Amino acid sequence: MATKKKAKKTQVQLVKGMKDILPDEQLYWNVVKEKVFKAARDYGFSRIDTPIVEFTNLFKRTVGEDTDIVSKEMYSFVTPGGDKLSLRPENTAGVVRSYIEHGMLNLPQPVKLFYIGPQFRHDKPQAGRYRQFWQFGFEAIGDNDPVIDAQVIIISYNILKELGLDIQIQINSVGDEESRANYMKILRQYYQDKKKDLCVDCKKRLIKSPMRLLDCKVKYCQEMALEAPQMVDYLSDDAKEHFMSVLEYLDEMDVKYSLDPTIVRGLDYYTRTAWEIVELSNEGKLQALGGGGRYDDLAEVLGGRATPAVGFAMGMERIIMKMQENKIEIPKSKDYDVFVAQLGVEARKKALKLFEELREDDFKVTENMSKKGLKDQLDIANKRGAKYTLIMGQKEISDGTVLIRDMESGVQEIIDYKKVKIELRKRLQKKILDSEQKI
Ligand code: ATP
Ligand code: MG
């Protein structure tokens, strides 16, 4: 009989620039997330989740129409209803929109919020650069005191330091409106006779936003930026005093920083303090792990009341990449106390039930019902760090007992099935006491 051969379908693939985060790598993600949650608790920041989709206008008005993010990198679309929406390329604009919409200015200020979630930019994919990537960020909204800038910088610094990375803050002040108007004139003059050597993008930027030239990634533009007049020399008295004060706090806290006049950040909304964090282990290939700054004008741009604010965002893939490059060890989670092992079909039924009962009673219990041999199951129990294994076979079922094996000493005892929980608790308690005495 002739059988029809099925046409082989082409294999489905991951979308370019996207990334699966597989279970092994999740260990790193968990460590980073826990550090973020701890920092939020320690410094009093509450979590906020804003939608991934916002009106495109939100980003045009805040991040800026002439920035790379808005002009080249946004995933924008029109809905069947005619709304112009975009996948968020960053989260600060969404957080401030939410702050205004929910009247958070009536709360005690500053309102301290943090977020963690995916962002989308149509970037050129490469190591540490994806089209969907995760950021976490901390925002303190409603206070312009330099001590808040310093504290937010310290949070960004401490999270990375405590993850084991050797990092440095690169800091600058991009001034207030008054300082910037003057500085932009000076910058245009500086670049005017060098115009022919600038990259195509920078030629355009020179007219509308000359400060963005300092941030260009093209090598010869970067060289020109190094020689350019510096913002710090053109700060208004007020902006200067604010900046000096931020630096004094950082000195006091022994934060490693360097002044970098080319830090202007790739978004329009920054004012005064601006910083990036780089990892120092492989010089020459410095990719920022994150950055932040003050954005005193953002709320007003969105139609809210003038509200000074400061915050940062960090790229989680880049942090994890650096942790892996630097071979930073992640504690393997050995979270289990008890393994339930079974031998034979009847025992398996009972074992399934015992596992459920222990789980419901909040024992840290695990199993592997698909394994049949005892040796295999004991190996798995060991790998998962179980302190005890409960073994059930035909004999135990007929006797109404369970074998309890101490995984450290290998000693096995028979216990009454009905007393399993009491016996387990007793033994686990004793293990804790013994280990405390060793310390
Ligand atoms: P870059 O100069 O590397 O493009 P950026 O200035 O565009 O960075 P920010 O907008 O400051 O980046 O975002 C803060 C952090 O988010 C970056 O320092 C980086 O760690 C991370 N990030 C930004 N874009 C990407 C991306 N495409 N893939 C992965 N992480 C990213
Ligand atoms: Mg970018």
C-alpha cells in the first residue's frame, strides 16, 4: 500500500533579536531579581507594573522624536480601532504617566517606585543587545534634593556591587534649561568647522540637539567629543551647586566614580545629574550596564504639575552576561528537605499520596515518580540536597510503615506510616540544632 509522505515543515524559529531564558540561566535571573527586591525593601521602593503597550505619543513627547530610540527602534503599530501604540522601549515614561494619572502627587513625596520587566527596541542584535530585553529601574519622584540623586546612584551601585561585579559610575551634569541653552550654542560653534567629518546622523543632530553628538557611537565622532567644550564649565550656579553636592555625598559613601563630560544619555528628558555604570573587568569593551539621571521636566511635558524626579534603569541581560564572563558563582538552590522514593506500582500510588500530604503541610518535599530503581532515586535526592528520603516498597505498604533514610549518614530506620510527619519534623529540627552548634 502506498503511503503518502508528509511534506516536511520548516522548523519554527525564535524571532531575530529575541532570547529564550532557559532553566539553567534562570538561576542567574533569580539571584538578580532577589537582589532587586531586597534593595527595594531596604530603600523603601514599592513595585509598579505598567502595561507593555502605551500610546506612541508618550515616548515621542518624553524620550524625544530625534532620539535613536524613538526615530529608529520602536515597535509601533496602529490598532484596528485606529490607536497609534508602541511596545515600550523604556519604562520611566510609563511610570511618570501613571504617577500623574493616579494623582500620586497627593502622596508624601518623593514617591519611590521600582519596576522590573521586558522592554522592546529594534536594536542591532549582538552580545548584550536584544530586541526584547529586561530592565529593572528605581524612580524617586517628587523631590529635587541632591541627597536623593546620591541615594538613587548608591542603590544602582550597590545592587551591582553585591552581585559581585567590579563597577564604576561615570557621572556628569547635563544642567538645567538655562545652562543648556548657553552650552548648546558653544557646542554648535565647536562643531561648525568640523562638520564635514561628522557621521550622517551627527550632521542632522547638530541642528536640533547638538548634545547628542557627545553620545555618538561612531569612533571619529567620539574622538571629536573628547575635545569638545564641557557642560560642567557652563552650568548655572544653581545646577553647579546641585551637582557638587551630589558628588560630595558620593565621596562620603566611598562610591567609585569618574567625571565623564560625554555622558548625556540617549533620551531627551534628562536634566542635571546623569550617570552610567560600567563594568571594569574587560577594558576597551565597556558596555554600560545601566544608567540614570534626573528628569525634572518630564511630568510637565506629560501635562502634569512640575515634579522633580530622579531614577535609573539597568539591563538585566547585560548584568547576567557580565556575571557569567566573570565566573561569578551562583549558589545552587538546594531547597529540599525530603525526597519521596517508591519501588513498585502499589508503592507508587501510596507515594504519590504521601508526597501530596507533605506538600500541603509545607514540607520542602520533592520526588521523581518516573524513576523505578532506588539507586537512581537516591542520586536525585542527593542532587537536590534532600536531608531525608522516605522509601516505600511492597513490604512497607503491607506493614503500614515507611523507611526513613538519613542522606548524610546513610542510616535507615523503620517508622510507622501514621507518624511520618511527626518523625520527620523531629529529625529536621534536630538537624538545624546540630548545624547551629557547629557554628
Ligand atoms: P546603549 O548605548 O548600549 O544602546 P542605551 O543608552 O540605549 O544603551 P538606556 O536607554 O540607557 O540604554 O537603557 C539602560 C540599560 O538598558 C542599558 O545600559 C543596557 O544595559 C540596557 N539596554 C538598552 N538597550 C538594550 C538592548 N537592546 N538589549 C539589552 N539591553 C539593553
Ligand atoms: Mg541604545
